Amino acid sequence: MIKLVIVDDHPVVRDGLRGMFDGDDRFTVLGEAGNGREALAVTEAVGPDVVLLDLRMPVMDGVSTIRELKARGSAARVLVLTTYDTDSDVLPAIKAGATGYLLKDTPREDLFRAVIAANRGESVLSPAVAGLLMGELRSPAKEPLSQRELEVLTLIAQGCSNRETAGRLFISEATVKTHLLHAYAKLGVRDRAAAVATAFERGLLGRD
């Protein structure tokens, strides 16, 4: 019997998943959590085989939870179950150590098979996610940011406007905008907030 912990910030989702798994004698649900911090405590307390984990949650998100579980030496396999299939969600979760990544529209029997496979340590990906990862692998390596682009992004991350950034770097506002546009293209994003978030995620900016 595979022991589960269900982590999702929506009680109705947790209730539905518990009902599904408790109704099958191959599984038993040992606990639930509504955010990542609760998930860490519950997982440590009950020692599940598999953690079914949502990604976007309050207090502590899914990716941070996966990293912390790994840091604490948890033996539980983490199977992400979410509605989000963008590369900004999928790639960090996989890199953090998730055993699998499924979407919430996965049919019941497919979800059961995925949990069984994850318990064996096998990678399980929804077709959409598998396609996204293959596309990422086939795409050419992203060009690194230049030193000036990093300087601009660092100041933007600190809350500086384009004008303030230009003043600190002794360049024109137009040049700041050009550097930002180049950084957006290299990071695969469309705006300042996403550029800063992605740069932090990739370890390009310090967190001082």
C-alpha cells in the first residue's frame, strides 16, 4: 500500500483527491496540507512514500517545498499535480527534484498509475509537460546576459526606475531600455517583473 500526503491550498481539491485514493486499496492518505510549510511538517511526521504537491500556494510555494524536502533528506517522492504547464512552472519543479509533473485534468486511472510509478522512482510527465521539456532540450542554448545587462537588471530589481538606473550607470534612458529589451529576449520574458524573477531563479542576481 502506497502512503500519500496531499498538498493543495484548496480544501475541495484535497477532499476530492483523498476520496479518490482512499477508495482504492492500493493507497492510503496519511495527511494533508494547505501550503508548503505545513507540507514539510506533515511529511516529516508521517513519512509518506509519495507527496502529491500543488505549485502555487501561500506561505511556501511548491518549488521551495521540493527543495526543502530534498535538503532535509526526505525519502518521499514528489509528484507535482497542478493546473500550470508553462516553462516557468515546469522547469524549476523538475530541477528542484520532482519525480513527476501532472496536470489536474489527468484522468483518475492515469493519476493512479503515475503515483505507482513515482513510488518506484520512475519519472512521470503529462504529455503537455513532456513536449515542453523536449522543446527546451532541442532549443539552442540561451545567450548569457552581458555585464551591463546584469547591472541594469540588478538596479531594476532594487526598485530603480529607468531614469534612476541611467543616472547610476551614467548612460541614457534609451540605452537602459535597449539593455532591458536584450535581457528580455535572452531570458525569454516580456516585462521587467518577469525578467527580474527569472534572473533570480537562475542565480544571476544576488539576494542580498
